[in-house]
Amino acid sequence: MALTRLSLTDFRNHAQASFRPGRQFTVLHGANGAGKTNILEAVSLLVPGRGLRGASLSEMPRNNGAGGFAIAAEIEDIKLGTGVDATTPERRKVRINGANAPITSLSEWLAVIWLTPAMDRLFTDGAGERRRFLDRLVMALEPSHARFSSQYERAMRQRNKLLGDDRPADPDWLDGLEKAMAQNAILIENSRAAMTAQLMERLAVEPQEPFAIPLLAIDETEKMDEEMLRIHWRRSRARDAAAGRTLTGPHRADLIVTHKAKKQPAALCSTGEQKALLLSAILAHAALVADRRSEPPIILLDEVAAHLDPLRRAALFDRLAKSGSQLWMTGTEKALFEGLNGDVLFLEVSNGQLLQDGPWG
């Protein structure tokens, strides 16, 4: 599950870029604003979702470009592509081996997980960010989760639209939508619960140091089976119509994270402890994906080395080298990565241009 080539066209500040990543480490270094994170974002768009920035598609085409963008990648003999046309800038397209494909099918080929500086606020921001983080972990382990989530969201949007119309909605139509929501809701909840349980088993055998161990749990307002959900939504139509949205369901769940050793909610931990909790979760999850899918995921780490002391940085590099994953890392200074061992590609990024250099030349 490693990219053998990545090509960008008119993506963010990159007019044209094409290179073969390192099979183990690809290190992108350069000044702030040079375009390092843009390359990680491009890789993150090779799976379903809005990428590591959560940005809208209209933000991604290069300024003064043609109005669209394209990202192409190869995994040995498999060719993946995604992007938008200037004529339909809010409609993302996907091609696999030259054929059009649904976005959800990307998760069948790749698993990508990431850690960015913005995720330092994961435990203090609203539940939505934690829920999206949870679903990315689930999707990497269970590719069909993307399809269940897409079907649930589509049915819920249609239900919300019907409830918001001035004229009374057809009850039979609402029944059908709520049935589709309930069927997919149970699959979503089961996938989340299974991944969380398996990840907790993996974390239970991880060392307590130098990274903190998190305890994970899913907070759901009320556990209901499929029939109970359908009855609940039928009875809640007037309330949801007044609110303008569906007020209960898996789209309202939250991920609860606790510092195991301190028995303290992650939101109350220091920034360094929160970073350590995230690193522990991501590294354990990568090992879990490698076991379940027989291939380790791609891991994207944006500016992670600068926020670790030398001991934790060395421990992180050691864990990463043993993970078997293809690692993509960014940093303003090349010297931050001096402790890396193995197959390392160093790329200096400057104003959207890439220059390959040697380890310490």
C-alpha cells in the first residue's frame, strides 16, 4: 500500500509536480508556505473525504490556473486519479485505471491516516471533528464504511429536505428514507464499535512511554436497533422539521478520549500530552490496519518532529521505521530528520517547486 508515483497539476501552489516517493520515508522540507502540506493534502485526497485540511474543492485549484486540478498516483500497476474540472468545480471526479469510479471505491485501494498541527485542537473542538477522525480510522480498517456513511448521509439529506418543504411530505417516501438511514446507521455503529474495541486491544499491549496511552469510547445518546431507529425518526419528524435537521443518529456521536495513566479527559491534558495521545492512537491503528488488510497504511505527519523533544523524536522515528508503512513527513528544517534510518527521499520544497537532495548534502 505504497505510492510509486505522485503527480499534481494545478493543485494549490503546484503547477506541475511529478516524482517517485521513497518506499519508506518521503521528507518534504522548506520554508513555511512553500507547499509542503499541499503535497500531503494531495495524498490525503486519494481516499474518500475532504482531505487533511477539510477544505472545499473550490479552494484547491491553483491561483491563475485553468480552474480545475488533477492528482494522479500509481500503486505498482494500479493508477488512481482524482480532481475537478473548471466547469464543475464542486464535483470531485475519480478514475481508477482510466475508468470513472465512485469516490467511495478509493478506500478499497488505499488506507491513509494523518496527523496535522490543526488536530492539536481535536479534543477541545466540537464533536464533529472527533467523529470525522473516528470515521477515518474505521474506513482505513473497513473500506465499506465509506459506502455506508455515504448512503446514510444521502438519505438523511433527502429526509431533511422533505421535512423542510412547505407542503406536507409523502409519509411513504419518508418511511423509505428512514428505513435506508436505519439500515446504514446500524452498519456504521457496528463498524465504529468493532474498530474501537480492536484498537483498544492493540493499545493495551503498547508501552506507556514515551507516548501516552489513550482510552477510547464512543458516546452515543441512546443505543437503538434498526426498528427502534425507524420508529424514533417517524415520531421525531415534527421536531426535526422545526430544527431543520435530524437531531439523532450516528451523525451525532462523539469520540471520548481519556489519558489512561492519569485517568483524565484528553481535553484537560496539556498540548504535549494531547499530541502524544494522538500519536499513540495513530501508530497503534496503523499496526491494526497492517494486520487486518495485510498491508500497512500510508501515514502523513505534518510538522510533527518540531513539536517533540529529542527523546520522543528518536522513539517516533524508530516506531515509524518498524511500522512497514510508507511515511510522508514535513518540516521547516531538514536537520529535524537526521535520526531517520532506512529508505529516505528528501525533497526541498520552494514556491511550489521540488528539488531532490541527498540525506545531508
